[in-house]
Amino acid sequence: MSPTTAPAHAERAGRRIEEVLDRLSGTADPAAVAAAEELVRSLMEFYGAGLARILELLSAPEDRPRVEALFGDGLVASLLLLHDLHPEDLTARIGRALHGIDGAGRGGAGRGGRGVLDVLGFDEATGTLRLRAVSGCGCGCAAGAPDLRRAAEDALSCFAPEVTAVEVRTEPSPEEPALLQIGTRPGAGA
């Protein structure tokens, strides 16, 4: 399995587990349902202990680049979060997720074809992350906002599952001149 197909494979496996548990829940045998749920919990504990041990073994300073690479991998980050082992806080994980989106950076600084993303805030009660996209199209248009929102949602699903909604506000770039409105002179063309 290649690194690019691993997250899709893991997502399919997760959906299959949920489907099987739902099918079992629909049966009349509560003992079978309880046994299946216990099996899933036991496997989670087993794999969680293994992941914790891997992080412990990679805790030496010379291994920091390897650990950073693990934290930057969507599948590994998802597993660490699932087992409550990810050592980065929400702000760092949001920055990590947004870093790969069209040049957006950790603190919101970055350039790409469509613009720059700045984090405006996160509402814990609703799970909504508010972002500002500074457009780079020269006219202040918001053409890339839906694409940026989708890209942010996809990246955040692995790194920050606490974020359940993304709002993107688009503004013209401060480095670009204001759009000049050309019209007719008063009284001309009348």
C-alpha cells in the first residue's frame, strides 16, 4: 500500500468496522453485540499501547525529525488522535493541517496560487473554525474560497477532528491596488 492510498484505505476500514457493528446491533443477540464491541475496544487498547510505545522509543532529540514526519502524516495523526496520544495542541494541529493548503502557513502566513489563509478563531461550542483568505487575483474576488474551504475541511479531518465546520472570509490582498471603478462622467451619455 502506497503512502497516498493509506489514508483512503484506513477510512474505508473504519467505515467497514462501523457497518459491521451496526449490522450486529440489528441482530437479536445482545451477547454477540457486546462481544463484538469488547473485541473492538480490546484491539483499540492493544494498538494504542503499541503507538504509545513507538512514540516513547522515538523521544530522543536525534529522532525529532522522524517524529515531526509522523505528526505530519494524516493517517498517523488520525491514529494518534483516536488513541488520545497526539502531543500537539489543537492550535498546532490546525496550523499543521493548513500548512499544506495552497501555501498557507502555520501562523497563517503563506502564498499560493489562490491566496493566504489566516486563522481568525475557533468556536469550541460549535466546532467552527473561521479563516480569512486574502485573494491574490488582483480584483478582490472570492473565486477560490469554496475550494479553500473544502481543502481546509479535508486536511483538518485528519489533524483536528474537533473542527466540524470551516468558514472562509475572503479579502483583497493589502499589497494589491484597490479596484478602480470606471464609469461615465456626470452628464455624459444623457
